[in-house]
Amino acid sequence: MKIAIVVPHIFMWDKILKSNIFAPGLLAIELANRLYEKNHEVFLYSAGNIKTKAKVIQLNLSKVEKELKRRNLNLIGLIKKDVATYHKLFKIIELSILSKAYLDENKYQLIHVFVTNGPEGPIFSRLIKKPIVFTLHDPFKLNFTDYESHDLIKDVKFTSISKNQGLLVPQLKITRTIYNGIDFDKFKFNKKPKNYFAYYGRIIQQKGVHTVIKVCLETKNRLKIAGLHYEGHGGNHYWSKKILPYIDNKNIQYSGFLTNQKDKNKFLGNAKALLCPIEWDEPFCLAIIEANSCGTPVIAYNKGSIPEIVKNGINGFIVKNKREMKKAMKEVGNINRWKCREYAKSRFNIEKMVCGYENLYKELIH
């Protein structure tokens, strides 16, 4: 098959991707690489010259670079100082990548827009004659807040990354649920954890990092936090007000933003459990699978896709509140860490994800 994978997101600029959390972009690259290895012709539309086995069709960002240089800022600095300009820039880049891919439709058998933000891409995809499908990595309602737009995209084909994500938008056409997957060979199994609990991921309100800290302080357990915070981005002060005051690097430790695989393995594998008291309907929590791949179970609030990812007593516990989380923290040592890894591997490995999309492509083309 000749496939275009389109990732119209500013974080696919190679200068940004290396130093930020953008899981959808990394998944798209992995998908492109694996499809290429299965002898498909794959073209990845991106904001930057991303390293991949597929052929990269990139946007010319010289004007963006020139403007940032004029302001003496990098993109992250722009987000902090002028978020309105950043959002305008984001939308220009998104629409530029989408329009280029749409104009090239006759070069491919199918177009897969792997990340979409807002209704424009799906709305204008109705002009495309070749098969086209969209994958969304955020809750649909975040991107399609204008309910009037739902009538304009009701015939557009979407895939969901969890059943819960799709159930929240019954008015849209969800062709299939394909769970995210990871390469388990990259993660080292550890059967003997050390004496700490962990939080791993973006440090934002919706992830409940403040709750993780409170639970560990109240139970007198050590906690290690790893992830990227967004202090100052568009007026965001969650880190400085809710998290930083509790970091003493003894009982509550901040391990920084981990980009090296060896560091991730050590951080996740040594943890007794990963704590995820999320406050939103998260479509899919990749951090859970990464922890499980090291043998580390998770204790998570019962929201969003969590019941689809976590099986009680096997790869973690699903809880409703802080009281239940504290109880689960005492019992987490009873979980067999090898079975924890194997359960996650059987359901959320990268090969399964790639096969899911490959089978969908074949169905849509034929």
C-alpha cells in the first residue's frame, strides 16, 4: 500500500520534539517505521525533518525561525510570553500541512491524519476522494467544542484510542478502536523494586500530581516525580504553586524530564507502583503501559480509559478516591510483576497497534 501519515502539529518540528512530551508524534513515527518494514510505501507529513524510515514531507519553517530569531525567543519562550501568537502560528502550521497532504491525495491509496486539532481538517476532508481516516489523541470534545460542526463531520471516519473516548461522541463515526502500543523490548523488567512510589508524565492539574503528593505525605511514603512542567506557559503556575513547595528531594523528589531510555527504565522499574489519580477522561494513558513494561503496577482513578487498561490485581488497581488509593498502596506488593508486564504486553504492544491500523487501511482501500 502507498500510505500518507499526516501529523499536522507544531511539536513535530524536530527542534521541539526532542525536548518535549508529544506521545502522538512518537507513535506516528513508530507506526511509519513499522509499516515501512512491512514493505508499504509510507510518507510522513510533518512540521520538521523527523528521523524515520518513511519519506518525510516537511513544512518549510524558515519564516517561523526568522520571526523567532527577531523576537530573540525559541518556541517555548513564545508560548510563555505571547501565547496568542503561538496559537495563531500553531493553526497556520496545522492547516499548511493538512492542505499539502490533501493536494497530494492522488499520490496515495489512503491518507491517515494521525493527529487532528479542531474541526477544519475533518470538515475539508469531505473534498478528498481517496480514503481518509482521522485518529484523535485528546478527548473529542476538546477539539470539537462547537456542536454545530458535528453535522459537518458525521460521515468522516475516525478511529478512537479507547472505547471510552469513542463512547463520549456517539454522533461521530468511530470506525474502530485501536489501542496505542509500545515496543516492550525497549523496557527492562525489574522484579525487585526499591522503596518509593512514582509519578511519571506531564505535570498538569488534570493528571492529579498534587493528589499523588498528598497521598504520599499522608501515608509517609517516598515519592519520585518525573516529567515536564509548564511553568509560565500561557499563565500556567501549577508547578510553582501546587508542586514545587513540596519538593524536598528527600521524601518528595523531582527527577526531572527523562528523555533517555535507560533513565526511564531505572525510574519506572525501581518504583513500587505508578500513581495516577487523574481528574479527566483521559483517552489513553501511555505512562501506565510503560510502567507495566518494567513490571511496575499502577494505582489509578476510575476515569476515562483506565478500566480498559488496568485489570485489578493483575497490572494494578483501579480506585475511586484517596482512601482507596492508600489501601491499594499497601497491597500493591502482592501483584506479580512478571504477570503485570505480560498482561500489558499481550494487549498494548506496538505490533498489535500497527496491525490494527494496517488491517483498517486494507478495509478502507478495498
